[in-house]
Amino acid sequence: MPKKKGKKAGRNGALAAMTRPDAKVRDYDAHVLVCKGGDCKKRGSKEVQKALKNELRTAGMNRDVRIDSVECLGLCKHGPNAIVYPPGTWYLGLIESDAPEIVDGHLKNGEPVEHLAAEFRPRKKRR
Ligand code: FES
């Protein structure tokens, strides 16, 4: 068993023993984060996620792509929303029938589906 790294009690006396878990993480080709927050859920995010999973299964890619739910992506009124990594493409207002295009175009061929992808606005400059 590998030696665990840890921290001792903090300056304030609180016990802050942190150990690095032994668990290993599976290597995925892509990661999809589907919002399942209240607004996205009301608009069908559960069905969108299910459709993505079905498409991945049909394409034989369900072991290569991880799909997880997140609580909120902050663009609630545009949902159901999802982000696909790589490269970090945001898809807003998804419907179930978008799943085949995302799986085939983005996840299988590596090309984000432009007509479904959100545009990025420039970051604000720091003063
Ligand atoms: S509920 Fe989905 S972005 Fe907030």
C-alpha cells in the first residue's frame, strides 16, 4: 500500500488531516457535464442526458465518454445546457433530438456542432 501524504493540524488547532485517496480515475476521451438544475430539469435536461447516453451506447462509445450531472451552469433561462470537454464547448437550449449530432459530430469526430454551440463573449479586462 502506498504511503499516504497528509497535513497536520492547522495553526488554529483544527484537525485538518488531509490524505490523498488511493483511488485511480479512469481515462476518458471526453467528459460531458449536463445541467440538472431546476430550470434545466423543467425544460427536459433529464431526457437530453438520457438521449446522449443512448446515442453513446449505440455508437459503442459509452465507455469512452463520461457523462455527469451538475447542479447549475449559471445560464438557467437558456437550458437545458451542457458543456463538452474537450475543448469546453457550451451547448444551450438542447433538445433530445440534438443528441445524435453531438455524439456523432463532436464526441466521435472531435468537431463541436457549431450551430448548437454557444458563442463566447470576450473576457472582461482586469484593471
Ligand atoms: S439550472 Fe441549468 S444552468 Fe442553471
